[in-house]
Amino acid sequence: QVQLVESGGGLVQPGGSLRLSCAASGFTLDYYAIGWIRQAPGKEREGVSCISSSDGSTYYGDSVKGRFTISRDNAKNTVYLQMNSLKPEDTAVYYCATGRWCSSWSSDYDYWGQGTQVTVSS
């Protein structure tokens, strides 16, 4: 069955780090753009980052530039999001999703994982 599974979330103190993983099964991730999208309670969905399938170009939302890094390991069929210098406002459910291209609109992504909770609090 085609699945995307996020992992690596949890509770971390401000200034800490987490690495999220997005593991694919049933299909090969390297043929898709992979986006990370987050949603906090009462807030709009926010594009966090994306890595393209064509040339590996990476994109970041303004709020995470310089702190987050997206990467791909084709051998493991997995995409990662390294999150450093975490802030309370980073608290959200983080989803990975596939698309034909990197897009700012969530509707352009097709397959979605179930999400992983990231909570940044002291």
C-alpha cells in the first residue's frame, strides 16, 4: 500500500533541535517533490520546506529560513527535515506530502502522511 509516515516529533525546549523523517513505502520518493507543511491550532496551514525531484532544489518558508534544512536519502526512500534553534511558534503538526512540483499551495500536494506533533516548550 502507498504510505507516507512521518516520525521524529516530540517535546523539545526552545533552542533545541529535532530531525523529522518522512518514509515512503509502495512508491519511490525520488520521482516526486516532497513538501513539509505544518499546521498549528487556530492557524492556517503553512508551507515549511520543499525539495524538488528534478534538480534537488530546496525551498523554505520565511519563518524557518536559516534554521531548518530539508534533505533526501534516495537509498532509504526517506526525506528529512532538520530543525534547529526551535521556537515556541514552531509548535504544530508537521506533515510531509508528495507533489509534481514544489508549491506554496497545499492543494498541489497529492499523498499526505498522518503528521507528527512537534511541541516546543519549557
